[in-house]
Amino acid sequence: MALEDFVDLKLDHHTKDGIEIVDVEGEIDVYTAPRLRELLIELVNNGFYQLVVNMEKVEFLDSTGLGVLVGGLKRVRAHDGSLNLVCTQERILKIFRITGLTKVFGIHDTVDEAITARKSEK
Amino acid sequence: MATVEVSFTPLPAHVRTARLVATAVARRSGVAEALLDEVRLAVGEACSRAVEAHRLHCPAEPVRIALTSLAGRFEVEVTDTGPAARGSAAGGPGAAGDGSSLPPGFGIAVIAGLADDVEVSETAAGTSIRMSWPSSGIES
């Protein structure tokens, strides 16, 4: 990979079955996390309160990133919404486990599973 | 003497560089592959909190990280020159003011969960976080 191809954090989002899917790729750390925070705030401000953050392509996550996700959860909950995660990578799941945040977030294996879980809650 | 020493201006963008260097030196020191993710994350947390402390109190001073390969042990020491920060406003990622939702000191709690040997020392001169992992390397 050439140096100029390096992507620190790539963010994308689309709507599926009435739920906004946020695709995150790369590294979420003290440098890049503010961009994810801005996107989550923008989505909530635009009326998207049902969010699924797809972390399957996340290579690194630190406590700053966890803080942004918790912040997003607080914002959607203020509107009776939800923020669920898609993650199967052991190295990322471990960070949720050691911080006890597995009890705070719904963590699913696939985007479809996260959507189904959300719909059955309603 | 440390095996590798890095000092960097306290900008969040350089924390990634510090993580990469620490992981490379850990690998060369014989830290097991399975532990490298822990080293990477713990060093990132320590550097993030040092960068926050410097940005608040002494943005012109560099953050220092020393990586030392000892017999059977890989040691990392991250030193900042900000005022004692644990639990204060400079408590690192998650501290008040950065718009985060985690309590101050959360980064240090993550480090404690990752490294099996962590020592945080706070003096008037700053905070030093020393942590180590087992390695198969020899002293170098």
C-alpha cells in the first residue's frame, strides 16, 4: 500500500429499513474520533434516532472512540432512539468487554441482525 | 538506556505514530503476537492522555516515550510534563471539556485492564506511566 493510499478513518452512512447505518473503516483514536462524533451529532440533528454503527472494518479503537459511541448513545436515547453496533472482531470486542460496555451496547454479528433485533424490540 | 526513545509534539495526529513505533519495537523485543494489540492500545491510551495534558498546560513541550527491551520483559514508559492529572480536568481522553462521555481517568483504567504490570507515578514535574509485558527478547 502506497503511503498516499493510507486512510486513517473513512465514514459513510445510508438508510436501510428505516434505520441509519453508519459504516466506519480504519482507526478510531484521539485524532480521528472527533470526525465520528461530528457525524453522529449531525445525524441526530437531522432526525435520525435509530442508528447502527458497523465496525467490521475498524482496525483500532481506543477510549476516545468508546467515549464518542457512548456520547452518540446518550444523544439518541434522549429522543427515545437506539445505537447498536455490528462487530465480530475479537480485538475490538475485547475493548468493550474490559470496559464493561458490552452491557451498554447491543452488539451484533451482522447489520441485518442488528436491524432485526431493533425491530423486534419495538 | 532505553532501546528506542521517541519524543513528539503534543498533537493527536502523532499518537498513531507512537503506537506504530511501540508495536514495532515490542515485536522485535519478542513480545508474543497475541499481546501486540494490548501493547498498541495501552501505549495509545497513555500517549492520548499525555497529549491532552500537554495541550491544556504546556503545548510547547514534547511528550516522551521510552521503549526498553529487558531480559524477558518489554517495558514502556510514557512521560508528560503536565501537572498531576489523574482525576483532574487533564485526565486524558474522556476528561471534561473534550465533549466525551466517559469519566476522567478512563484511559488509565483501560491501560490497567491491558497491561499486567502498570505503575502510575505523579510528581510536581508531571506524570509517568510505566507498563510492561513478558517478552522472549534479550537485553539490548
